[in-house]
Amino acid sequence: MNYRHAYHAGNFADVVKHAVLVALLDAFKGKETPYTYFESHAGSGRYDLRSTQSSKSREHLEGIVRLLHARALPASLQAYVDLVQGLNAGAKNSQWVEYPGSPLIAALHSRKNDRLVLCELQPDEAAKLKLEFRRDSRVAVHQRDGYEALAALLPPKPRRGLALVDPPFELQVREFDAIAAALAPAFARWPTGIYAIWYPIKLRQHVVPFLRWLAKSGMRSILVTELLVHPDTSPLRLNGCGMVIVNAPWRFDHALLEIIPVLATHLQREAPCQHRVEWLVKD
């Protein structure tokens, strides 16, 4: 398969992932010490919502557009919305035409002394990523396999940091095994890093073995959050998504309990969203 995120940019899963990402970066910015943001599957950095791909799927209409006129949002969620709105300041009729990927969100929400390490294997996506950050000295872009880079490039400098593991799940269920195989040695090399792992939810039984592995892995302070816009009973569509945070920041469960229920309210479709914020392992 040759996954292209442009078809899905700004959808409900992006909203969940990026809202959690901004909250994590806010937790790092609580201290003046610089941090490193590492991403294993970075994509191209930004997406045109008017492109043929986005226009065909129109998934952003059920995602980021739902937050366009939202009011009284939690602070970190409002920061995320403001960031996207800032990229679309010149758009007509308050229509968003551009959506940032995780690398651009991290770059825009980080400080001048923080560092970003971005990995992308696909040549055309990596080329776009390098072009996006060609003038940003904080950013290093590597065209390489993100799983291999987890062990090769960690621990980073500065050592304080966050690794986002966000694969396209081209391997379907087997992707969970690939994540586990890469995460275990990365954690052994960098046990103090925070790891955020995004995963899709189609059938619940596909997710359970991975969460069981994590619970027994020896990693600590593991927090899981999920949001489903459909029941997790069909393999034919993306019913929801989840994120696991290893070495979750102090009181980060409280931050998620402010964000996730609000997202559930705005992203619900024909029925209320199912959602949860729970400790898988609490240290």
C-alpha cells in the first residue's frame, strides 16, 4: 500500500491526535528547559483541504471544521484551534483551506530553543517535509524508516523530550507488532522519554493484545485515551482512535479529562461518542 494522509487530513482522528499533542507540548513548556520532539512517521507537514484527495473524501468536514465556531474550549484545545486558524487567516468566508500535520503543529507550538527530529520514508513526502522546514534551524528531517530511527536516533539532545509514533497502519493489525518491536528497544535506550502512540480502532479485539503487551512491558505511567464516533464492531471503517502515553506527565489525566469529553461533544454524529481516559499502568 502507498498511504496518503491527504485523503484524511483534518478528520476526527487528526483532531484527537493533535489536541492531545498540543496538550503534551504544553506540559513540556511548563519548564524553561528545552525539549526534543521526535516523530517516526511525519508525513509532508501540511495539507491543502482543496486538493483532489481532500475534496474527494471531505473528512475534515466531520473533524476540524466541527471546531470552527466552538466556544469556551479548554485552554490547550483552544490553542490548537487558534493554531489552525492562524494558518488560514487569509481564507475567505471563514473557510479553512489548509491543515497542519503533526510536524508543523509541533514546530509552531514549540520555542526557539526546542528541537525537532522528523522521520519520513516516502521520498515525495520527505521532500515536501524538507521544503517546509528548510529555513528552520531547529528541525532535522531524515528520510528513513521511522521504526528503525526510534532506536538509532534516541536518546535525543536535548534528552528531555517526546516521541510521537503515528504509523499509517498499512500493515493493518500487524502494525501493532511493528510498534511493539520498535518501542521496546527505544524505551531501553531512552527510559525517561515520553512516548505517544496513536492507533486506529476498527474492531476492539485488534487493539486489546497491544494494550495487554504494554501493560506487561515494564514501562510505567501508561495512560490511554480513546474516542469512537461509531461502535467498534466493523472492520470496514475507521470507528475511532486512541492514544497511549508512556511516562505520561504529572496530572496529564486531568488535562485529557478536560479535552476528550469536549471533543466527544463536538465530533459526535448520529449517536454520542464513546470515550475514555484511563490508566493502563499507574506508577
